[in-house]
Amino acid sequence: MQPEPSAVLPKPTESSNDDDTTIPTQHGREHNAAVPATPADDVGAGSGTPALSAEEQIAADAALAASLQDGGGRAETARRLSPDRTPSPPSNSIGYNRITEYENASTPPVRKKEGPGFEVLKKARSPSDTRSPVLELPNEVLIHALAHLTPSDLTSVSLVSKRFHDLVIGPQAWRSAFAHYFPGSESLNLWADDDDHEKQAVVRSERRAFTRLTALASWRSEYIVRTRLLRSLVRGKPVQAIASPSSARAGHAHTAVPIVMYNSQLFTTINHLHATFGNGLNKRPPRFIHGADDQGTATSSDPTAAKVDHWGLSDPQLFLQFSERFPGDAQYGLGPGEVVGVPNVMDVSQAYGMVHGEGSPGGMVYYRSTEEMRGRFLLFSSAMSTPDLGIPRISSTTEAMTAIWMAKSAAIPSVSDGLVGMLSGSSLGVLTAYSLGTSTTSNRDQRFARGEMTARWVLSPGVPLIAIAVDNEYSIKRYAQNRTWAVVLDALGEVFYLTKFPKRPPIERGTKLDDEGIERYAWLTGRSVYWNVVEPSRRTAKPDPYAESSVDGSYSPRTSWNGMCLSKEQIQAETREIEAFAARKPRDFQKLCHGWDMRRRMVVDFAGDDNNNAGENVVVFDCGLEEDSTAAVKRYSRCRFQERSGYDAASTPPLTTGSTQSSTPPSMFGGGSPVTAPLQSFSFDGLEESLSQEDLAGSLTPRPMVEEWRTSHMSFGDLKGVEILATSIDFSTFATQTISEDPLLSFTGRSTASSPSLTPLSPTESFASPADMPGQRARLFAAGTATGSVVIWNMRAPVARSGDTANTVEPVRIIYTDSPQISCLGLSALYLVHGGNDGLVQAWDLLASNMQPVRTLNSRFSSRARRRLVQAQASPQGVGINLFAAGAICLDPDPTVLRGMVSLGTHLRYWSYSSSAADQYKSNKRRLRRSERGSNNGGERFSGATRSNLKDYIANERFELDREKQEKKKQSQRFAGRFGTQLLDGSEEEMLAYAALLSQESLEQETLRRSSDPSTAVSSTSATGKVTPTNSTSPVQSTPKTDDELDADMAEAIRQSLASSPGSAPAFEIPMKQAKPKGKKSGSARQSPKSSPPLAAGSSKADEVGDLDFAIQLSLAEEQSRQDAEAAGQQGEYPALEGKVGEAGGKGKGRAG
């Protein structure tokens, strides 16, 4: 018996229909098997209980709907149930829980989206309503749609209407499109689910951090230029070389190649590269200088000619490493800690030459100018001591060169009046400046010899200086702003910086100084300026609870300056203290201080700006290469602000924005006009009350500026156990400009230029601050790890709120390469180039438009690479030196020019790709194999009559001929598959004739199908099923057609032949005609009294005859048709299709008779 329903359900009044009880679903019975009939089924009902009636089920559904409205949390579950097939008990029943559990188990969980839901409703419109529903959408929705279009489509959309034009030319659409195409930092969270995709897209576009490519960049130009350059890099087309008139007359070919590889004539791995590319419109072929610090040699070359110059080849000077001079001693001051030794250091400059420092005790500095074929050793410490003048005794026997720098441009030598051209840091903490010669100064009263020592300082006595960074873009304007121009890092992590240039004491004209006098004047020159220390980086002392150490581990003396106005006794005491610290061993500092690491790295952003003539950023890398050490990246940012005088600055009302602030903030997408407050609301009385009495009663002198260094920690994301092997920073043109030098912020008028470097600004797009600019004036830097990963950060990310706290900066992107280890990196505003220790060199998009490498510049699987690897492993000189790894990378500072160089062992690989290759399209036109008649030019592939050139020429010709054969074969296969011409295996004319035959058959089938229409009927079939000619009697009389109608029928027949015929179409017997013999006139074919042999064509029959039988039948049909045509000179069998042909062929009647 059916159990009693609950009190909520009404009693049934009539029995239910049997058809409504068991309705199968497409998922089978399993879905309904676990569904109980009523809530009481779980209590005591059996399996044979009858189903509910229709009225009971309706009542149960109504009760379930009411309970769901009361609960509100199970609407989604009730929506998935079928009310007319599944009984729905109340929500408090056990069966309902079973249904919910079953559906939750079979349906994956769906993340609920916050916010209102939307439903698409069709709106009734009258036929006379011509309005476009798209125009009723708000600007935000339209911009979201426009963001998914390509630049060409956006240009087309801008022509629709004025509103669309305003949306397209505005920055919002292009900024959203940029965010969709370049994920940037969001590439780290590609698998995260976004609750509000459009909102997140807007936020991501605001957070984009990159260096722009052009001077007056907008979101539109940045998007178009960046995508175009990336496509050009993918295509890899070479830059077309400009041939000289002399070579053109001589008939020499100028084949442009994208990559050139040649030998550097060096013996060890190249790990230093520098080039001059030219600036702005003064672009010229680059020249490179390349050096190997293992032996201290360097050469220069011209990559366009793939030839190494004679400079550097005749210099016999070679240097030994610390491990060769002191075998068994540990490097970097480790081990017993008695001596400091490092691998030799080196720096090169294409404009000024090379400088090399020996990393062993007693090491010296070696300098070779670009104007000299052989170099010279520079002046070293002479162990002189004059405490009264502040000159300490520095022993040259224990001093090693641990850091070196050389000017890359004329900026620093010219601003310093020739005093600073080279800098060297020693293991005793001494920094020495050298001059590049008189060519770098315009002061005639102060001339220096080439390589002369000009200034000396002791920054950290006894602690080695391991890194030197100098601003190569320094200028008089930056000097007036008191900006930093030099930064030095020591082994304990202390950072020193300098903002002023030293001044040399006057020397009487004609005075000739010896080596001791030059060194004395260098020490006196150094006392004219003072090196400041970055306070957060100051050394930290180890705990000393028992006061065993005689000195404080956090204290270190350094050279003072004349501005301190110290007495003679104070100077003497300072000098003796410096000598005492310099005599200490490395183990003493390791015992007293934390953080001894001589393998740290440093990069400096001298162009960072905080609008207060500061903002420089110094990044220090703890590489984590030593035992019990972890990798870490710290950033020290210089901040300047006015000192507050005791009142809260937030309480001061603004002077300008308060009077013009809109009452309601306008939409960021436009569409609203700001409502400004009246000007009478501003009052000087309120301003006077808001200012403190101290400000008004004091002098008019502005409050002094306070300088503070703030610390930030760079995160490695999800990487663990990181070991940093290579670092790089973006040296692009617009990455090295301060705010005052930025043309986009200092530009006052509108530009009318259309070049890529001078993109015109839209009238609505003006940038008042760096936060509004495309890319926010970011500057990226990268670090390569020992696991083949590259981590990229923004050096100008927001700093900490105060100097007491430190913030964390997340990476912009993490690149996972296929190289086992990263040996070198190169960075520009457009792309990053990584070089691995396996010889793999690849280019990557910084903003992650493609997660794969954009282009592979050198493959580790090339035959040449494998051969060099075998040579490196077999040669005795290659032991311990990887001549296969990438050593250094140099890129053009102009990011719109796709050229650079990478060193692979002792070889150089130079690439130069066309920046406009994305606008060039591939052509199928075959290049000429032979030169023009009457020309002396042998063609672009064949320029000489050598044996190797002939072999290459023949191989290229054979390759092109094979390619043409393959194209012809593919074309014939396509025609065969389309028309079935593979059965004939004849000439092209026979194939065309057979295709025409198929067209006739298709037209006949279409005519029979539409025979019911008297206006289109052209033939009828007899009772026997054979085709009856159109001139015979027929129940349906056809009207004669004009020539236009016949042409239309012919076109329809051709169209039907090209279309796929149905598989069930009946096959018809096709009478064959004799083709006209060449050179003879024959009469027209007439109808054959006998039926032609039935032929099957293409897909007309299911069982096709063989090729041989078909050829025999075709020959018999042609012979029969010819005999019938000679016997009776009648008109053709298909006058509807061959009316004109019959008229033209009537001339042969007399001859046929």
C-alpha cells in the first residue's frame, strides 16, 4: 500500500496515469533509481510501492518550492531537478538530502560569483525602429568589447560613429587591449579564478610596469609598436644592407643575413662585451669590443664585415689567475682567512679601450687605450705614510684588485674635468681614480696623462670593495640636482655613494711630479669630497656577550673630507686607525661581523626619481653560492622630503585641487563633465589658520630637505633554494632618463610627427605624473639562477612607507628556460635574452604575451655547437673552462632596433633583424635562378666562381626544383580529389573535357529533379528510363530559351558540378560525341539511334569499373559517336547546352556528307 502522505500534502482525488510514473531519461535509470517516491520510503516502504498520482506530485512540487523560498540556499539544487519526472519532497526530508548528495557528487563544485546576476531578455521592437541596440550600451561595456580587437579592427571601428571614434582614440580602450595581450605579472597567476574578470582587467592595466619604447608614447602607440616589433622578431627577416656604389659597379652581391658568427681570435671564454650603436637619428653600424678576463686580453671587431681588427692581437701581455699563483689557497677570503684572492677582474669600453685588474696579492691595474696597440701598468701603492695630511700606509704586497670600472661614454670624464675615467677597488678597501687623458677634458690649465692616478679614498679599511657602479648618463643638470653618480659595495654588504666630484689642489704650471708626488696629490684630491654610507646597509656586529673583541664590529673608519674642519691631531688619529684596520686579516672581520660574502652582485638605477631630486635605487644580490647562505635581493631607495615642523600635513587643505575638485568623481571612461566648486570657496583666512605660527613667524627660508634610505625585499615567488649566477638591468634609452629629462613629461605642446620615436599624442591623453604614463616609468632588472630560471622585478616599484620598515616586491615575471644554468643575461625594454651554460640563447617577451620563447638565437643542438663542445672537452686549455657556454650579451639601447651580440666561448654571434618585418608579407613568387641578361652581377646567391659556391648554388637550384615538383603534385592531387580526374590519367585537356562531361551529367540530374516546373523543364525520361532528347515529343512542352538563359544554365551546371553530388543520385547513360579532329572540319553530331554504353562518372555509381575497362568503353563510345555523326549530320543531342556550339559547328555539314 502507498503510505500516508505528510500533512503538508493534500489527499489525491484521482489515480495517476501509468505513463507519468516511468519516464526514462537519456542518462538511463541510474539517475532515478536512488530517488525515493515519498519521504516515508526510507521508513518502511517496499520496492513495490505504487507511484504518486499527478495531483500528489504537483502538490509535492509546490511544497518543495515553498520550502526553497523559505530557505533560500538550495535554489541552485532545485533548479537542476526535473519537477515533472522526479517527485520532490519537502526540504526537511531525508530523501531530499540524498538527492542533494547525489547531485553534489556527480556535479563538480562551481565557484559562486559575487555580484548581481544578469539575464538576456529579448526586447520587442517595431519594424520601423532603426535604432542600434549597441548604442544603448554604456562606455564600460563597449570598451571591454573593443579591448579584444586587433589594432586594424580598432581602426575600422573608429570610423563607425563619433562616439566609437572617441572611444577608440581614448586611452581606455588601448589600455584594456594592452592588458589583454600582455598579461605581465598576471602570468604568475594564470590558473587563478577571477571573480570579476572585467574589474580585474582594469586593475591589471593600471598595474602594468614596463619601460616604454618610444619618446612620446601613448597606450595606442605602445600597443601597436610593441606587437609589431615582437612579430618582426618572430619572423627574423634581416635588415637590407645598403650597397656602396663601388661594390655595385664591381658586381658584388650584398646578401643580407640576419645572423653572423665569427671567431674573436681570443684564447679563453669571452665574458665582457660593449658596443657603440649610435644615438637617435645618428644610427651607424655598430662596433664591438670583447674581452676575456681569464688572461686579460681583448679585441675589437666589425660585425657587418665579420672581421676582427688588429687592435689587441699584438699585445703579448697575459695574466695568471689567483688559483695559479697561489695553488691550494681558498678564494674570496675564505678558508683560513689569511689572504684575499679573487679571479681577475676586467672592464671594456669600445670608446676608450680595456682595463684589467689582477685579483692576487700584489696585483696591479693594466690599461690599454684604443689608440695604442700595447698597454701599460698603472701606478700602484708605494707604502708612503703622511698622517698629518691624512695619507695612510697601504701595502701593495698584500693588496689585490677586486673591482674595476671604465667609462663607457664621455659623460663622467667631461663633467669631472678629466679626473675620473677609471676606478679600481682593492682588497684593502681603497678606491682609486685614474684619468683617460687630456682628450676627455676641456680645461687647459689641468691636464692629465693617460692612466694617471688622480684621486684615492679609503672607504672600508681591510674589507674588499667588490663592485663599482657609475652613471654613464650623468650630466651637468644631474650634478646641479645633487644626484648620485658613483656607488661602491664592499664584502660586508655596505653601500657607499658619492654626489660630488673631487677637485684637485692647484699645482704650479710647469711642475713635474714624480710617482710619489702624483700619489700624494691623489690623496689630497680625494679629501675634497666625502663618501656617504647607506645606513640600512651598515655592517652588523656579531653578538659578543663576554666583550672579548677589542673593537666594535659595527664600526669602521673611512677617509674624511676637508669640510669636516678636523684638526691636525684628529686627522692623525683617523689615519692611524685606518692603518690598523687595513692590517687586519679577513678572518678578523668574519669573526666580528655578519655577512662576509665577496660574491655579491650589485645593479644601480641612477635615473630613479621621486620628484625631489632623489629616488636612486641600489639593488644588492646575495647570490647564495657559499655554504650555509641563502639567496636574497635587497633594494635601497634614496628618498628626500621636507622636514615637518610638528603639525600634521594631512590637515592642511589643498591650494589648487580643493577649488576645482568635482562634486561627483567622473567616470574613468568619460561621459561625464566635472562639476567644479565656486572659486569663492577658497579663503586666505582658512589658509592662515591651517598653518602653524612657527611657519608664519619664522623666516621665509624653506624648510631643509631630509634624506633617508628605505629598504625593500625582492621576492622569488615560488622558487626555493635559489642560487644567482647572472644579473642584468635594462639600459634602454628611456630607462636611463630622469623625470626632468623625460620628453613625455616635459613635453608642453602637441606633436605632429608620425615616426615611431615621435608618436603624436591624442588631445585627451596628457600625463601629469609618472603613474599615468604607459608603463609608469618602470625599469626592469633580472637575475638568472642555477636551475635555469630567470626572475624579473621592477626596480622602481613602490618603496616602504618609512625607513624603519621594509616592504616586499613581487616579481614581474618568472621565466623557466630549457638551460640547466643561466650564465648571462641581456635586457632591453622589449625583450630579454638569456644565455645558458649549454649554449642555448633565446629571446623572451618581458610582458608574457607568449609563455614560450619568442625566438631562439642559438640552438644547443646545432652542428657547430656540438663541434665546439667536443673541442673544448678535448683540449688541455679547456679544462675547467666551458667554451660552449654563453659568456656575455650586449643589446642595442634603442629597443626598436632588433640587434645585439652574444659570445659563445671564443666565438661571437651577432644578429640584426628588420624592425619592419611584420609589415612584409610572404610571397609565393619564385626567385630568379639566373641573373639578368647583360649584367655583370652573378645574383644574390652566386657571387663567386669558387668550388664551394658552385656546390651551394647547385644545391639551392635542386631544392627549388624539387619544391616546384611538390607544389605541382599537390595541385594535381587537389584536382583529382575534386573532379575524379585520377581515372583518366591523361593530359590537362582530357581532364578538362572530362570535367565538362561531369558538368553535363550534373545539369541533367538537376533538370530531371525540377521537371515538374514547366519553365525550367528541358527534357523528359521515357518509360524505359532512357534519356529522351529535347526535340522529341513530350507531355510537357518546353519553351525555347534565349542565349542569356542558356548561359545561366551553363553557369548553374558548372556550379552543380563543383558541388558535392548526393550519394543516392541515380546514374544516367551518357551518350558520347566525337571530338573535332585538328585541321579538319567535321559535321555536327546527331542523335545515335542506338543507346550509348552506360558510363559511370565520379560518384554516380557505387561500384566503379576499373581503369582499363573504363578506357575501353570510352574508346568504343567515341568510335560509335563518330560513326553516327558521319551517318547523319543532325544537331547535337543537347541543344540547351550546345546551341551556340551547334551553330558554330554547322559549317562542317557539307564536308561530313
